[in-house]
Amino acid sequence: MADDERPPSPDSAGGLSRRGFLTTAGLGAVGLAAVRAAAPPEAEPPPEPAADARLPVTLRVNGRTHRLRVEPRWSLLWVLRSELGLTAAKSGCERGECGACTVLLDGVPRYACMTLALEAEGVEITTLEGLAEEGGLGAVQRAFVAHDAFQCGYCTPGQIVAVEGLLRANPAPGPEEIRQGVAGNLCRCGAYPNIFRAAAHAAELRQGGPDRDR
Ligand code: FES
Ligand code: FES
């Protein structure tokens, strides 16, 4: 067989001998190492704050300013209850299911258990305590009393705050809008019919309607 009829040697497949391939690859690796050596060292990441380190935060709650130092993991609910002594917002599930912890953030109902205290800086926080009017009960609170809209009362602060938020966004809600407005607030006592009546009455009160017994 003539030389030019021989099958290609396994060492020279594709026109590059095994020796040539190894040499090329070696040069490539050396070149890459040289480039890496010339690159500036990567910046060190900033140190993580310790989990229990306290950071400064300024919270506006019910019209008052509070300067505090809080751990980054603390919820707004924890800070309201344990640091500020505002215990109307209740701890129920602490995982965004029951609504017992509802507060207003810039007028919108939010779960305080699902909000980090640090996240609440710069917004107006309103708790049930902040709904009182001139030392007396606010309109929504009076409507809940008038309609007996509670049994054990554990969910009641969250329900009242949720209705307050609803009426700020929609001063005259219909029955279905009221149901939707408190859909995120569970009542294990099943006081819903009276809660719905109280919400409708609260809308009238806020528009100048008279207080009345149920
Ligand atoms: S305690 Fe916040 S949703 Fe239940
Ligand atoms: S009144 Fe008891 S949970 Fe609502």
C-alpha cells in the first residue's frame, strides 16, 4: 500500500498530532494562568453583620417618631409589641395566614408579622391604638362595639384595622367589597356576619352618619 493510501494515524487525526495537541493545550493553560495572575485581586465582600447585631432604625408609629436599635431579623410585630409596648396587634400564626397582626403601612393593611422592622422605616405605621379619636374610640371601633362584632376578641384589632384600611381606600364599599376587605383576617369564632354589619355601619359613621345601637 502506498503511503498516501494509509488511513490516518490515531496520533494525527484532524491534522493535529497528539503531541501537537498537548503542546497547544499546555501553552493555552500557561497563557490563562498568566492572564489570571495579571488580573487585579477580587474585592473582599463586606463582612456580614452578626445575626444579633442591632442596627439603628427610625419608625413613625401613630404619629410619633421612635429611634430604635433592632436586630435585622426582628419583625415589625415584635418591635411594636416588645419594644414599643403597643400590644393591640396580636401574634397569631406569625406566618401571614390569620391577619391578627394587621397594621396600616401608609394607610394600607399589612401583616406586621411578615414585615421586617427595618423595612418599615420611612412609612407611616398605624396600629389600632392610633385609631382612637380625641381620647375616645374611632368610628370603626364604635361600629364594632355597636354590632357586637366579636366573641373572644383575639382577631378584633386586626379586623378593625383591616376595615379602617378598606374605608380609607373605598369610603362606601358594597357587601362584596367588605367581604373582600376582611378576607385576609380569620375569625375562629365565626363572628363574620356582625363584622360585615359593623364595617357597613362604620362607613356610614365616617361619612357623618349617627352612632346607633344595633
Ligand atoms: S400573626 Fe401575622 S398573619 Fe397571623
Ligand atoms: S372573635 Fe374570636 S377569633 Fe374572632
